[in-house]
Amino acid sequence: MSWDLSRNPGISSSGSAAAVARGTVYAALGTDTGGSIRIPAALCGVVGLKPTFGRASLHGCMALAWSLDHVGPLARSVEDAALVLAAIAGPDPRDPRTRPAPPLAVAGLPGDPPGGTGRLHPDLPGVRVGVPRDLHLATPLQEAAARSWTRANRALEQAGATLVEVDLDEIHMLRQVAVLTLGVEAAAHHAPLLRAHYDDYGEFSRGRLVAAFTFSAQDFLGAQRLRHWIRMRWDAACRHVDLLSLPCQPGVAPLLDMPASTDLTNLFNALGWPAISVPRGEGEHGLPLAVQLAAKPWDETTLLRAARAIEA
């Protein structure tokens, strides 16, 4: 796998992803409001796991958007990511977003039944994986990214999963809901600091925060109603599947002056569903590619098993 210092390693948690990829650390934590765990993981060739909203405490993290923020692991393997998640998961009275949840039923992790092997089992008989018929992307996937996604889906089939085409026609609306929600919540949180320390904010961050003040309360409430409606629609559309499979990025890491895309990742921040980025092959110039899996809330167990099947 190639490393190119002229390329963008991702967004907010790119330092964590780069440190893991280089071997500087065993694993690291990242925060993910629109894809900031999964995108750096994808572009740096490591595993990035965003758990269910409320699975892990954000106490001590600098807030960006209260209802979209998540914290989770970046690691060099799915099993390492599972171990880190098991260590940080659970309710925390200091973070009212956290709540009691089913334990992570992955062999070798705390709370698992006796007799586990200590490894994730990539066998997936009976697991149904939803593959969207249309990703509704403004720019098509790069050819190598499309091939990577196809090979990942084939690996899931070889592990015993069944692929099922699904219609998720609200993808484009959900993206806009996520963008508006992030902007308004971030502006509300940072307003006092922005007034007191305007010049201390970077030009890009400052511009995004100021622009978000143009949204009205009516805009925000309308977005939240639409968010709830789409969640119900997707719950119904995914009633007969256990996972969703999508690419994580439309291609390899862009150049440093170009932003990475959140079009395939911020969907699951808006929904609060768990999602994972798993390395899968190489694209242009030998740079890493990745696929993304998402599961229903609190089902990180199936998510991790399927990710292990792709990794294996």
C-alpha cells in the first residue's frame, strides 16, 4: 500500500487514523459527526468504527453537534476495534446521551458466553445484507471503488450472507438533513466562544459556523421532522435485512486542498446507526480503498462479524 503526503488523510480524526496506520499506536479514538472516524480510516487503510448513538460516552470530548456526535475506535484490525469498543462502551451518568444497551456478544470480549475462541467469527449464514440500488451520488464512484465494493459484497456472500437489493430513495434528503443539523447545532454550541475568540478560529471552521446562523428555527425543526420520517422509512425498508453495504468514499484520498466526501457517511450520523469502514483493496497509485457496513441500532455484533468476513 502506498503513502502519499500530497493527499488528504481525511477529516477531524485524521491524526488518529494516520498514527494507527503508521504503527505509532495500537489503536486510537476518533470522533464522528459526519464521518470523521470512517473517512480517515478509509483513506489511511485502517478500520474505523462508529458505534450506535448512545453506546459510548462523549464526556470530555469537545462537542460539535450534540445529536450527531459519536466516539469510537480506529485500529488496524476489526478484532482490535471490537476490543476497544468493548472497553469504552456503556452508560455514563456524565453523558445523558448514553443509555443501557445489550452487551457486545463477540467471542473473547467481556460478557461473552463460555467457550469463545477469542476471535470474531466471520461465518454469516442467515445474515441478509441490503445493497442500495442507487446511491444518488452527484459524482459517480471511481471505477476502482466500485470494484472494491463489488468484491466486498462477494466476500459477504462467500461467508454465507444473502445480498438483497434495497431502495433508499431518501438518501439525498438525509444528507441535507445531516448537513443542516450539524451546522445549526455546531453554531449554537460555539456561539459564545465565537463571539469572544472570533480571530482564534480557523478561516474554514469560522466560515462554516457563521454561515449556519442563516438557518432559522423553522428550518431546523423542519429538518428534525424530516429526519424522523426518514428514520421510520428506513426502518421499514430494512426490516428484512440485517446490514447495509455501501462504499465509504467515492475513490482514493483526494489531494490536500480538496475535501473528503461525507455523502456516504453522514447518513448514519443522522440515523444514529452503527457503521464501520473496512479496508478493501487499492485504487489509483496504490492508495487504499474501503467499504462501509451499517447495522440496526445496538447490533454491533453482526456488524463486526460481517466486517471480519470482508477483512478475512
